[in-house]
Amino acid sequence: MPHIAVIGGGIAGLSTAYYLQKQAQAAGVGVRITLIEAGEQLGGKIRTEHTQGFTIEGGPDSFITQKPAALKLVHELGLDDQLIPTNAQNKGVFVFHGGKLQALPEGVMLIVPTHIMPFALSPLFSWPGKLRMGLDLLLPARRDDEDETLADFIRRRLGEEALDRLAEPMMAGIYNAEAEHQSIMATFPRFRAIEKEYGSLIRGMLAARKHRPAPAAANGNPPRTMFMSLRPGVSQLVDALIAATPADVRLNAPVQRILRRAHDYQIVLGPESCVCADHVVLATPAYAAADLLEGLRSDLAAALRRIRYVDTGTVSVAYRRADVGHNLKGFGLVIPRSAGRNINAVTWTSSKWEYRAPDDAVLMRVFFGGSRHPEIFALPDDELMAVVQEDLRLMMGIERPPLFSRIYRWQNASPQYDVGHVQRVDALTAACPPGIHLTGSAYRGVGLPDCIAQAEDTAQDIIAGLRPSA
Ligand SMILES: Cc1cc2nc3c(=O)[nH]c(=O)nc-3n(C[C@H](O)[C@H](O)[C@H](O)COP(=O)(O)OP(=O)(O)OC[C@H]3O[C@@H](n4cnc5c(N)ncnc54)[C@H](O)[C@@H]3O)c2cc1C
């Protein structure tokens, strides 16, 4: 029976193992699956904590629904009744500009304005800035497929102000990405496709809005919002995957290297411990995959190391509702680099989601670090909390200390899709020796749906290759 080893037990590795067994069963192929994880638990960056009536996410708190893979998996795992939408009555995002929080005008889709009046009346942008954005309707379109940075793309179509007050803060604050390096073709290829098709970003987004189906509640399920989560937290997805995946799981088992044998691979866990497998799926960060492949293919290892990572962190802060003067009507705020603050963004967690805090309390999550502020990432906890509280005081007038806080530091956690990423990943995939597979957030999308979709594709490639001999 073919043996498949999956290294890395984050969402990518776990869902690869899940789809391997599912697809093998469907194809009538027998396989043995071993899932090997360095840490003491599965889930990788997915980390839900329940304390004092609060539900705290250390990593992802939701997933986007435009990419269907996460919703599909939730459905397969029987978790539809656990899905929760974002809170419709608190919709809206703020930008800290000019020393105060200013509402992002209604109708901004992703980072593109699509409602004329709220946008025209918004104090967030200057008149020259608004006119420059409007020029998008007239400027000639780029129709080739050459890559460029997201910053260059936004500058070209919408101007510098749109970059400073909209795109850069959204990318830095929410996506842990750097607009000045970020590949448009790897992260927002849809924008370039829209430019090509409609000749204008705004025209294309308006058309997309017209054709978007209204969110509907089907079969008693909640309405589908752009982001959704699970009532007990995202870790429920990990628990359900573990329950649905009959694999031999090895925890506390950091793989040290992978060696080629005559007919399979030897996965070395320690001086006297190894696993042999016909297929090896590397679902670790790219730099970890590089270390494992060094002895096997140093050129591949070097190419993997070219995928850059940055450190990022979150602090969840809980307050008594009475201690927060601000009404927190919105999903949170982003902060332009030009505002000169120390933190990057804040999600008003208990406004955005139900079931996250007791009624008389609020929960928010502060994003810090990234390439904008490596010095803040490096601060000891007490100094970090002082910086966070000072920024929350300045932006929301919160004077009282929180009831409690939880700091999560994610070192080397956010892969950066720099210009040329798509070609680099295509080359990496092509260079993998037979039986070695790369999957996960380093390659074809960082979000949970991207990781799940890649896992399903990886499983499909492997099982399809096994069929003839089955
Ligand atoms: C703060 C934060 C917030 C985020 N928010 C969202 C969000 O709201 N929505 C969303 O869609 N995405 C979000 N993301 C992104 C998303 O969470 C990640 O991209 C995704 O979880 C990564 O999954 P993965 O399986 O590729 O990697 P990981 O979760 O990093 O898993 C890799 C695993 O490999 C293991 N490993 C490494 N080396 C070895 C070795 N040598 N041997 C064995 N095991 C090894 C690690 O221990 C780890 O468990 C967020 C990320 C962060 C950091």
C-alpha cells in the first residue's frame, strides 16, 4: 500500500491528509497516511482560546467566502450550523487620518470606490485625491500580463492618496503584506483582469457589484457575508478535520531532513527515528521545507529560501464595556503609515462577530509588527502593552487598562508574495523531484481557503498518480 507522509500539521497539512484519504477512498485506492508535526498540537497558526467568557483567536479569525474552498470544507465536515456571519448592523471600517477616525466611504470594495456620493462626500480623501481616483475611468488600460507591485498598480490607476489612505494600510494592517513589494499577479490578479476587461478598475468593480448575488440565508443557515467564522472559533475546523482524518499522527516530531532511497524517501526525525514514504508532502513554511530538502536538492532549497517572511503579532484586549467611551460601531480600523502610529490595525472583534465576548464587555484585536514595525515586534511584553494602550487611548479615547490581554507573536510567520512570485512558485513546483510535493501558505495564497484549495489539488495530484498501479 503506498505510504504518504505529510510534514506540517497546519491547515495545509491537515487538509491535505483529509483530502488524501477522501480521494483515495473515492478512487478505490488504498493508502497509508502519516501526518508529522513539530509542535505539540495540530492547527499551526490556527489557535482559539476560551477564557472568562471570551473567545480569542491568536491567528486567523475567519475566512473569505468569495474563494469557496473553506466553506466547502466546513460543509463536508458537517459544520454548516456553526457558521457565523459578520454583524450586519456594525458594518464599516475606519481609517485613522488627520488625528481622528474617519469612516471608509460606503461602497469601497476591497480597495476600490464604487459608490459615487458617499465617496465624493467623504472627508477621508482630498478633492485632488478624489479627482485623481476618478481618472481611473479615463486612463488607458494595461493589457499585458507582466507583474508589478500592488503599490505601482494603485498609483497608476487611482493615485498616491488611494495608496496611502486605502491600499497600503489595508495590506499592512490586515493582510501582513507590503504594497511596495507585493506582486499584484500573485495577490490580486483579479484587479489586472478587470483592468484588461473593462479598461477601468472602478467600472469593473461596479459591474461586479451589479452581478453579485444578494446574501441569502439558505436552509436556515446564516446569510453569507464576505468573511465568515465558526461560533466556537476557527479551531473547530481543526478539531473536525482531525476527527475526520484517519492518519497516523506524530506530534512533537520535528523532521530534520529527507533522504532519497532506491524506491522511496526516508524522513529523518532523530538519530534513531525515521519514517519511509513513497510520497512526501511538505506543508511547512518555505524556509523549513528548504532545510529539509537541502541534502536532496540544494538548488531547490535555495529557491525556497527566496520566499521572504516577516514577523507579525496580535494582542487581544478585553475591556468592560463601560470603560470604553467609543461606540465601536464598525469592524475596526486601519492606520496609514503616514499617521506615524506604532500599531498597524485594530479589529473590533465583539462588534464584528457574535459570541466573542460577554454582553457587558468588549474584545478587540490589535495587529503589530510586520515589516512596518519590526522594532515594535521586538519589544518585551510590558513595553508592547504600553505602546498598544497609548495608541488605543489616542485613537479611541480608552483611558482605563484592559481587563486582560493576550499577546501572540508569530515569528517568521507571514510569507511575502514579492513581484515574480507566481513564476517562482511555478519553477519550484516543476523542480520538485518525483514524489516530493509543496503545499501551503508559502505558495499559492496565504488565506485559509487558499491553503485548503492547494491541499485538495495536492491530494488529487498524488491520488491520480497512484491510480494506474491500484
Ligand atoms: C495573526 C494572523 C492572522 C491571520 N488571519 C487570517 C484570517 O483571518 N483569515 C485567513 O484566511 N488567514 C489568516 N491568516 C493566514 C493563515 O492563518 C495562514 O496563512 C495559514 O493558517 C497557514 O497555514 P499553513 O498550514 O500553510 O502553515 P502553518 O499554520 O504555519 O503550519 C505549518 C506547520 O508546519 C510545522 N512544521 C514546521 N517545520 C516542521 C518540521 N521540520 N517538521 C514537522 N513540522 C514542521 C509547524 O510547526 C506548523 O504547525 C492569518 C495569519 C496570521 C499569522
